[in-house]
Amino acid sequence: MTASFRLQRLPSASPAIAFAARIAAIMLGLFFAGLVLAVTGAKPLELASEVIGSSFGSSFGLQDLGVLLIPLILTGLSVAVGQQVGVWNIGAEGQFYAGAFAAAAVGLFVPGPSIVILPLMFFAGFIGGAVWILIPTLARAYADVNELITTLLLNFVAILLVFYVSTSAWRDRTANSATARLSAEIPELWGSVHWGFPVAILAALVIAGILAFSRWGYEVRLVGSNPSAAHYAGMPARRHLITIMLLSGAIAGLAGMLEIAGTVHRLQGGISNNYGYLGIMVAVLARNSAVGVIFSAALMAFILNSGIILQTQGLSTSAVLAITGLILFLTAIGDEIAHYRFARDKV
């Protein structure tokens, strides 16, 4: 009797192996990036020391990471929530802008004390994101229109809408292409990190708990993994699809509200910094786990912050983007490799 071996893909990877594969992929990406930098005449070890020291060696660096984490957690959570029913919400960027727009409307034009205005802005941002995904939701639920196209195209509408109102209709004449400062602001928690930080983490944990331990969460996961079984069991698949898509958009809208109320304090073009698109990568790296989004968002925040630091050291934007893309690419490959094992066949 002889034995042969073949590669077999398992439906899930053990957490230890997945973690080890991710660390190995990141280290490999950094190694290749260091080789490229060395060839171009840079000093990779000195640059690495500067990045680590600037990111973790001072309260200012840690605050920068915390500020980046807030929108990345929420946009990543937005995409991950949609994936629970097999929906790709590519429109988190537009929903981010829509939430920021709705919250800014309240902050600019509704009078009242901050203790009243902030909850109204929170609610407006949440609803704004949900409204922005409403048409793609209904189109997918009732006409089976692919949400990839509809959510993506609405991104440009929201971005241009915010650009228009912040440079014309709502522009503050003392500001440069932005509105006046909002009347209410989220209080600071630590330095530049505001109370949106624990809100974002709590949102991820609450969503994770609901999906894992509630009947609704079980039905949603079943609809996403096995629609035929869900239909046979009499579960309201269409209703769950609509609910999840609206929740996905609302979470991205909340990210926009927190950004303008806690960090920028004005509505202006380019407010997102591509957080909606980066949220797609955060969700993919987290394998659509609501808790995993927190850790993958932390990795993404570190990579983004490292890119900013490298640019201050003389590296071009193109080089920074190339290094970032290489690390993310190898990390995605490492996550996929973690699912494979050698299976033994007896002949």
C-alpha cells in the first residue's frame, strides 16, 4: 500500500494557523519592501525604526492611530455586516459622505445645546447612511439588481453632493472650501482621540454578539450561507436582506457623523480619505468577522500611519502606495493559504 499527498482546502482555518499565516505574510511583505528600498538607496532599517518609534513611541503617534481606527472599524463593520447575507456593499464611501452630510445639516442649522444636538447628529448620520443605500437595497430585494453597481455608482453622487454644498451653498466665507464649524462636537477622550473610539469598538462587539447569540443573527447567517435551507425553513429571507443592507449603510453613515463631529468639525470635500473603500479591505482581512474587524482595522491604521511617516522621510506617494499594496496583497494570500492542508490518500 502506498500513500500520496494532495492539497485540500478546508472551509475554515484554525485561529492559530490563520494568525501565524498573517504574521508570516506581513513579515514577508516588509522583507520585500525593505529589499526594494535598499536597491533604491534608502535605509530600510532606519526607516522601520522611525515608523515604529513614531507610531508607538509617543502619545502623539498613538493618538494618530486611534483617530484612524474609528472610521476604519465602522466602514469595515459596514461591509462585514452586508456579507452576512452575501451582499457586497461597495458603497460605504458614499454612505459615509451621506451620514456626514445629514449630521452636518443638523449641526449647522438646528439650534440648541450640544447635549441635544449631538444625539440628533448621531441619529441623522445613522439615518443618512441607511437612506443612501435604500435604492440599492430595494433594487436587490425586489428586482435582483446587483448591488455592486448600484452602491458603487452612488458613491460619486454623495461625494459630489458634499463637494457642492461645502464649496457653495453651505460654504463659510472665512473657510477654504468648507462649511462653518459645527455647533456641537464630540468630547475628546485622550488627546485628539474622541469618544467615537469606544463607540466604534462597542458597535463591533454588539453586532458580533447579536449575530452570534440571537435568533435573528442565526437566521441572517443561514440566509447568507444557505438560502435554499432558509427558504425551506420558512425564514423571511427578503426581510433579512433589507434589514442587513440598511444596517450596513447606517453603520457607514455613523462613521461619517463621527468623523465630522469628532475629528474634522466641518463638512468639506475629501473628508473620507477613502475610508469607505479601505473598509472593504478591512472586512476582507477580518474574513467578515465583526470582532475581527477591530484587529484588521488596527493593522490598516498602522499601515496608513506608516505611509504618512514614510512620506515625511522623503519617500514618494507612489512608493508608499506600492509598499502598502504589497503588504495587503501578501496578507490576503496568507489568509487563503491558511485554509489548505496536505491530505493523505492511500492507494
